[in-house]
Amino acid sequence: QVQLVESGGGFVQAGGSLRLSCAASGRTFSSYLMGWFRRAPGKEREFVAAIRWSAGSTYYAESVKGRFTISRDNAKNTVYLQMNSLIPEDTAVYYCAARLNGVLGYAIERLYNYWGQGTQVTVSS
């Protein structure tokens, strides 16, 4: 059974940084696409970033490109989201997600099979 556990959320001032972690277990994730999504108050959940576990190819939403970096550590079975230059609009619950195979539709949440419980990120102005 796949389990995804996020950590690293918190409260930070605008311009600051946070690193989110997603510890994955229950499978061999070499064939998986791992993603980060977020849901801001009163809004729908949206795509943030994704990474192909095997190849390391990365994909980003325009709103975070140049500020956020997604990466993975094979030995630790963990995916990271380094968030720099945070702005209040980044305030949201951040979710880790996983899907087997393929990168088409990497930003479409319904194509992901597994989800973590989410971690809150709050950015003050």
C-alpha cells in the first residue's frame, strides 16, 4: 500500500524559504511521476510541480517557476519541494501525489492515484 507523508510546512515571512518533504513507502517508485499540488483558502487545488522519479525530469506551474525546485532522493525514497522567495499568494495546504507511468497530463490532479494528507504553508506579508 502506497503511503505519502508530507512534512516541512510552517509559517514564514514573505521573501523567506521552506523545504517540504514527501516520504514515500509501499512501492518501488522508479516508474512513478511524483507531484506537488496546493489548495489555497477558497480555491481549487492546483498543480505546483512534478518530477519523473527515474529520469529526474521536472515540470513547474508558471506561478512558481524560478522560485520553487522539486527534487528527489532515491536512497531516502523522498521527494522535496524547495520554496524560495515566498509570497503571500503561496499560502496553501500543499499535497504530495503519485501516479504510475507517463508524464502526459502531469498537471491534472485526477490522473494521480495516491495522495498525502497535506501540510500547511502560511506566508505573511
